[in-house]
Amino acid sequence: MNSRSSQALSLADFEISPERGFLPSDPCETLPDSPTLNHLGREMPKLLSARRVRQFIDEQPSLLSSTPSSWREDECRAAMRILSFAGHAYVWETPGQPATTLPSQLAQPWYTIAQKLGRPPVLSYASYALDNWRRLDRTKPIQLDNIVLLQNFLGGLDEEWFVVVHIQIEQQAGPGLEGLLRAINAAAKGKDDEALLGLQALASAQTAMRDTLLRMKERCDAYVYYTRVRPYIHGWKNSPSLPDGLIYDNVKAYAQQPQQFRGETGAQSSIVPCLDAGLGIRHAPDPLTVYLQEMREYMPPRHRDFLHALESKTDGQGRALLSSYVHDRKQRHPQLWSAFCKCVDLLAQFREIHISYADSYINRQNQTSTTNPTAVGTGGTPFMTYLQKHLDETKQAIAV
């Protein structure tokens, strides 16, 4: 076993919390000394309903005159959240007639903040979900009856519920990630009982995550999602209606050339890739694996680093450390193997639920515009065939 594999992993090293997973501390709600951008964020649902977002932005000499050097990272993430929603609202405001150029007063600050955060200037999952919530009562936990969004496109029950379900799952993943690391670190030291406890903690968290995902249809209708929520989260790569991408006016680094970035998608969440890496789930190359690799560039850099660290945890033969360890003890420690199988099975169940939603919320909807296609996800890639393949490969990891 190499020295890199034997080093203990810690969530804290990657700005991840055992209590809230990849979620940050309660996000910053408004920006200091930024009245125009705060107003745009607050009024966006009304401006978008009236189709006046473009007009409002076009009339502003600047949305953000400069990025104050005194801003904390959470304030930069808040600016990224508002600018990202504003950018997508600007592009997709008029159905069937996307904007092909972003004005400089939006493009320049968006690019600058994105560079500071290590992500591209497009709405990504980090701004859509991770940095987009507040607790109604700060003395109570992060849970579905106590969290609401800070930023919406149109607003309404379906849009709100769609995102807060994701936020709740992110919070529930925290104890599971802690359990996963406990199991991996125990495997590195040959501690069977400790590895078992870690896997049991992971399974408990996965059960909670699965049960939350199953609640999606309670308050998010498939038709409303497709027609009122989904249109605004598309990007401009592999986009039928923006085949060349989007021009970011006066952003020097882009030299007035159209840029292509993927749309917001749950594939930019770090949870499932980390579970795949930690549990040793291997996916044979296909268009989705290429796409998922690309999605890492949209994750916060420290979360990306965590995923790389998990993938580096291998045994002497290049196999995933935890999976290899458990397989080697399959006969003499059946309880450990059983706990591992439960975690893999729960990951398969999670994927299965997701496939059923992708089918009903997108694939079976009636496409009326090229700006909201049913054949590709919001990230711009075909999905149904490959989602099923990845589910099959997950199940194969514990096939006898």
C-alpha cells in the first residue's frame, strides 16, 4: 500500500462538515454595499414574470462596480448566486429567443467572481443549491420544514421544493461522508470493527437521503417543473438553441468569442461521485462518464479535491481500498461484507429513483421548444441510456 493511500482522510481538510456535508455555514443573504445587485436578486421573480430582466440589466451602468477586496468568501458566493441567476434569466427570459450576448455590466463581474471561486461563469449546482438557502428558524436544524431558498427564478411551490429537497439530501450526506471516511481509514489500518461502524453510519445516512428523494413528487409536479422550473437552468454547451454558445461582452479573457458552458444539473453535486469513488464503483467509459468528469470543473475546488483524494485511496493493485478490503474479508467477516453490500444497494436505489424522475419529469414531457429539449439533460447530454448503464454497473459491484 502506498503512503498516499495510508494517510488518514479528514472532512475538515476539504471544508466539508459531518453535520451538513458539502453545505457551507448558513449562506450570506445580501451583499454589502451592492444595492443594485441586491435589488435585482430580490425582484427577479417579478421582473422575470414581466419579462423585464433584460431591460432592467441593460439600463444599469453597472451591477457591481468592483469586487471589494474586503469581501469574505461567503460574500463572493452570494454575489455568484445572484449574478448566476441574473445571467440565466437574461439569456432565457423570452421562450424560444435566447440572448446570444451578455452585456458587459453583467458579464464582467460574473467572470471576475467566478475566477475568484474557481468555477466557470454559469449557474452551477453550488450557486443553485449549496449556497442558496436559509433557515426560517436559525435555532432549528436544516430540514425540509425549516429551509427556504434565498434566490428564485419565478418562485412558487414547485421550484422551491425541487431545490430544497436537494439541499436536505446534501445535509443528510454529511454523517454518511464521515462514516465513509471512518471505514476507509479503518481499512487502511486493518480495523474490521471500525470499518463496520463506518459502513453502518454511511448506510443510515443513505437511507435518509433516499427517503428524502422519494418525497420529490409531493410538491414538485412534473409538468410544472418541465415548463416553469427547468427552462432557466439550461446552459450554452450542446444547446440546440445556442449552438455557438454565448458571448460575454468585454470580458478580455474571452476576446468576444462565444463561450460554451454546461447548464446546472444535479450531476454537479459531489455526493454520488464521492460514493462511487469511496465504494469502488467503476463505470466503463461512455459519453456519460466523459460528461461527469467534465462536471467536476463546476464543483467548488475543495470538493473536487476531496473527490480526487477518495479516488487515490487504493490498495497495492490499484483497486479501491475499501472495496478491496471488504472483498478480501467476504468469507471470514460476513457482517462486514453485508454492510458494504447494503451501502452499494442503497446507492443503486438512489440511482433508480433518479432515473424514474428523469423519465417522468423530462423524457416523457411534451417538447414545445428547442430551448427546453426532452432528449438531453440540463447539462446538455443524452441521459436515459447511460443512467441505466451506471445503475447496472453499481449493482454489478456486489454481484456474486
